[in-house]
Amino acid sequence: MIVRVTLCRRVLMIFCVVLLKVIVHVGAGIAITVLRHLVPPTHPYKVDFLGFYVQQRTGLSNFTHGLVGEFIQHVLTSPLLC
């Protein structure tokens, strides 16, 4: 059973699909998603993990720090993407 919950206030909306994902919208310019990735039982580590995605960042300060700051201020590169 999938339970969906949405909480809306003036500038904040939180949408939650229980055990799968949480989407947070702040105002009209900030959207952050936390997604639960389920790892198959045959995977060598057998550990589920959370994916953290900043979808819209308009309105975030250049001084944003912590987990959100890591995603918006640093450019991550991978040799696999080049």
C-alpha cells in the first residue's frame, strides 16, 4: 500500500510518498527531492540508500551550507560523464 501525504502552507509544500520519496517546495524557486533507492537482495552491499536531488535552486543564497550547500556550490565531475 502506498500512502501519499501533501502538506501545503503559504510558501512551503511537502509531498511525501511513504517509504519512497519526499519532495519539498519552498516558494516558487526551490525544489528538493529525497528519493529512497532500493537495492536488490542480490547486490553485494545489500544496503538501500537515499538520493538527494536539488531540482530548482532559484532563491538559495550563495552562502547555503550543509548538505544542500554541497550540491549547489560544488561542481561534481566524473570521468564516466566526459
